Amino acid sequence: VISLDVFDTKIPLAKPVKAHFSEVLEDPAAWAKLAVEKFGAEMVNVHLTSIDPLVKDTPAAEASKTVENILQAVKVPLAIGGCGDPQKDLQVFERIAEMAKGERLLFNSVTLDMDMKKMAEAVNKNEHVTIAFTPMDMNKARELNRKLFENLPREQIVIDTTTAALGYGLDYAFTTMERTRLAGLMGDLELAQPMASGTTNAWAAREAWMKMPPEWGPTELRGPIWETVTASTLLLAGVDYFMMMHPAAVKTLKD
């Protein structure tokens, strides 16, 4: 399954991406609608970046309203991402989980430094799903899942062992994912969940968006190709859910 990223506040984007979404960058519901209706997104991956205490520190109630508006705007499933601050994310996720009870949102994500019991209870009680995120370490993925299993059924967990882009650690990313998938297939119940990839991380690579010598080709092509190669490599490693950004990269991966 492939989702397109949507942000709840205007952020700096690479020009090849911005060109497709420039008219909706300050309206997440319109952005989601465009992703689905024009670019065929199977899911929408909402990034609540504005909730970060170091950005706008948007309160949980306001973030919840944003998600509610997106739920009204599109009929595809939603993934809801936080800002990476474990306390703020938990506070916001709990509020959204309650507001959208029964919508089966995919929360992105629960981590080892979060209050896992509270997070798991909010997800389970309100009939949602969560991504369990760890930094390229199978043992940490096992540990996180083991702790989540105490309060959350296995089928409500998706594993994310971190996506590093082409040229920026992709070899570590696909090795960890491949080993995780093989362990699950061989009967390791602590690693037998679907896997997710934040493939948008490919755009953090300088080569995806910077002006480079002519032999590197135009960024309009180079950026989407960078994201596509990152995604297709991880597809071969066993990833089930891709969070992506450029419509051409999404189409190429689908094909």
C-alpha cells in the first residue's frame, strides 16, 4: 500500500515536489483531497509537524480538528504522524484516537521512549492501529513489540525499522528490514507484523534536490528517481506500506 504525505503546516519542500502541491500547502484537507483525486493515493499520511513544541506547539484540540477535517475530505485510510517529541505526540495521539474512534487510523508512531502502555491503550480502546518505530535494530524492534503485546493485539501493530535513503545508509536499512521479514516468516512471532517505510526520507539526500553538475541530470527527474530506487529496494526487502511524496515515484513503484 502506498500513501502520499500531507503536512499540517507549510514546510520547505524540494521544488519537484512543491510543483505538484503548491496551491494546497497551507490547507491539509485540500492537500489530502488532491493526493487522492488527482494522484490516486491509496492512503494519506498526515504529518502533524506543527505540534512540535519547537515549531508552533499546536495544541492537541487543534491537531485533532485538522485530522477531523481530513477525515471529512477523503474516504481513504489515514496514517497520523507526530513530531517526534514522545510526550507531545502521546498527548495529541490520545486526543485524536478518541475523536476518531472506530476509524482505524494508523498512528505513526509509538517508540521505546514513549509511555507505551498509555499509547497502546488509546490505540486498542478506540480501534486503531500503530506503527512501532525503532532505529535499525532488530532487537529493539522485538523489545518494543514485546512491550506493546501486553496491551495491544499483534494484528494492530506495523513494524518500522527506519528508512535511510539511497547513498545515506540504504544498505543498513534494507538489511535490517530483510532480516526482520525473514525472521517473521521463519516463525518469530515478535517480528511477524507488516513492515512500513518512511520512503520520503529519500528527499533528505542532497543529491535528490540540489543543483548538481550536468552529468547528474535534472532535479525534476533525479529527485523522483532517488525516491523510486529507495522504495523499490525496500519493496524487495519485504516492506508492505510505503509513505511517499512525489506522484511520479508513487506511480513508478505501483507499476
